[in-house]
Amino acid sequence: MTNTDRYISPLSERYASKEMQFIFSEDHKFRTWRRLWIALAQTEKELGIDRITDDMIAEMKAHQDDINYDVARAREKVVRHDVMSHVYAYGVQCPKAKGIIHLGATSCYVGDNTDIILMKEALTLVRRKLINVIAALAKFAREQKDQPTLAFTHYQPAQPTTVGKRATLWINEFMLDLEEVEHELKNLKLLGSKGTTGTQASFLELFQGDLEKVDALDPMIAKKMGFEACVPVSGQTYSRKVDTQVANVLAGIAASAMKMATDIRLLQHMKEVEEPFEKTQIGSSAMAYKRNPMRSERICSLSRYVMVDALNPAITSGVQWFERTLDDSANKRLSIPEGFLAIDGVLDLCLNVTDGMKVYPKMIERHLKDELPFMATENIMMDEVEKYGGNRQELHERIRELSMQAGRRVKEDGLDNNLLELIANDPMFHVTLEELQSKLDPKLYVGCAPHQVEKYLDTVIQPMLDANRDLLGEVAEINV
């Protein structure tokens, strides 16, 4: 078969980066298995298993990376067991050590510990990309902190905000995700060497009943593999709830990305903000003039996949019988790598979009002009009460009536908003049209938005970016 006559996942062909693909590659997986076997042998030797020699460990290290796939695959056809096939293949390359490879361990020693290691590495990559998305958004927010724009509640025009302030709302959600990523990275623990039902019975026998040596085994392996600890108790596997927690973190990032991308799609419809659009890019096969927000749409599409994918580990976690079953295996091989590959694609797209967004102030001003007379009515009403002792409730009712009249003119007749003229000509109000028009500077209605942007970026975001300066400078490369 060739690459064109069989299914190839779009996650690897179109969306995920090479870096994330490598983390979940066969090479990285099986080399990690061998690193774990080396760590086990070293630890067992250090704890007094004399039959394990330095020559054996040196032989294992010499073949840590050159996986003899042909031997392993041929063996698996015979024994139908992937771990034992790779134990056998490793032994073919390491004849001195073949008798002590995997000594005392069960399949989950390499399988589950590798899964945790790969998730930690993948979360580390996710963290780096997330920080770069936040950095790009922070730059955008600071540049646009003073640009008034119409805000929306219920997708109806509301009191103005600024483009930069809106961007801080996106940043804040990604910051919540960053906290969750860091929590998972801090708390991920290896399974360790727990044996077939989590009792470490095989290791108790191996160390001839010496509990102190059994207790020392897991911490020593954890240290060799770059972890602070192994899980304190388990069955044969680590709790599948760990997969659920990790998948939920990815789903949280997806939700934040979808929210931002949806906002951008709506803003691009209004021609206020636009995602990057390349000179030769085609927006539509039929309508040549179109500039579709395809990157933001793809963010939403992939994010939906990640959020739904989080159900897989949750269900798997709930149906594990007693010390373990195997109905997790096939599902886990799909759901965890694909969740990471998809969120990797989402974050690359987010970085690409946020690093090149274009703002159109004239379109923003046009929409503000249409709605600002309505926004100004609160100030007009307060001035009347303060200067002329008017009744707020009566003034409110009259403004409501005039607003409905102006609204009908706009919606039914397609004419300009004449609310200010109506107010100026109404005997209940003591103000000229010129005075009313002087109140239409959008900056008068954005409240503390520019200050909030500066304060948030200076006190919350910049310290985080300074602490992660070595991770900044990511450039997203999207395939299509």
C-alpha cells in the first residue's frame, strides 16, 4: 500500500506539528520503553540484585535507540503481545542482558509509565505554545487598548469597550488554562513498579522479602526518569482518572480557543477585525471576492473535536473493573494522542491568527456612530436631573419612547439614527443638538477599559511572560 491508497489521519497530515507528532511516534514510545527497562535494571542492581552486571546495562544503553522493528513485529505475530515482543527484540540485540530485561515487571511498567512520560512532554509543549499565544494577544491588547469599539451583550449593541479590553477577556481564559496545565505538570506521577495487581509481590520475592528495598524501588526509578514520585497506590495500572484530568485540561484550552475564534468570526463578518489573509489565498471557489475566516473556523472545528474527545477517558475511567481490565487500551491509544495532536493544531492556529490580526478603525467607528446616540442617553438623562432638577423616571420613559421612534426609523426605513435630534427638539430636555453631539466622543463611554488593559497586562501577564522569557518567540507554521 502507498500513502495515497490508505487512510492517513489529518491530524498528522494537516494539523499537528512535527514536534507533537514525534512525542507520540513509535520511535519515541519504544525508546522510552527501553529507557524504563534500563532504569529498572540499574535500580535493581543498586538494590543488590547481583546477577545484573555493568556489562549488561552498558549493552542495554548501547541499543537504547536503534529499535529492531522487524524482529519485534515478526515476534508479535507469533505471541500477540506487544511488550513481550519488544522484550524479545531487545534481548536479540542485548544477548548478555536478555535474561534480566523486564525483570519482575508487568507490561504496564513500560506501557503506563511511558504514557505518563509522553503526556508530561506533550503538556510541556502545550504550555509553551499557550504562553506564546498569550504573549501575542498581550501585544495586540496593548496596541489596541485605546481603540473604542461597540460591545455586545446577548449579541445586542451595548456600552462601548475597547478592542484591547476585549482581547484581555480572551487572554484571561487562556491564563486559567495555563494554571490548569501547570497544575497537571506539577502533579503527574509515574506508575512505578507495582506488579500485576499493584501489590509488588514479584518485587518482594525478587528482594527476598526485604520491604525496605521494595519501598526504595519506585522513588529511585522516578528520579531516574525525571519525576518526583510514583503514585502511592494502584492496581496494575495508574488510575485512568489521570487521563480524564489531562483530557479535561485540553478541553478547557479548546473551549477558550473556540470562544476567541468565534468572536473573531463575528467581528470579521462586521469587517471590524480580520484574521491573516495571504495574497494568494482563495476565500471561496465560487465567490472570488470573499475573505472567509477559515483559520478561526478551523480552530472552532478542531476545538469541538478535543472537547468531545474528553468523554473517552472519562468513560474509560468509570468502567475499569477492580485492579484492571483491557478495554482501556484501544481507546487510550486513540483518545490521548489525538487529543494532544488536535490541541496542538488549535494552538498553532491561535498563534497564527493572533500574531497577524488586522483592525479596521473606520468600520468600528461607523458601527459606533450608528449606536452611540443610544449609549449617550444615560449621560443626557443624568445631566438633566443634575442641572435642571428633572424627574429621572419621567426622563427615562421619554427617552425610551424617543429611542423606539428612532429605532423604527433605522430598522423600517433604513435611515440614519436621529435620536439626538428628537431629544433636542423635545420640550422636556434643555439641551441643543450641538451640545448633544459633543457628547458622542466614543472615548467618553469606554469607562476604565484602557486603564484595565494596562493594569492587567502589567501586573498579571507581564510577570508571567518575564518568568518564561526563554519560551517566547514561537512562530506557528500551519500546513494549509
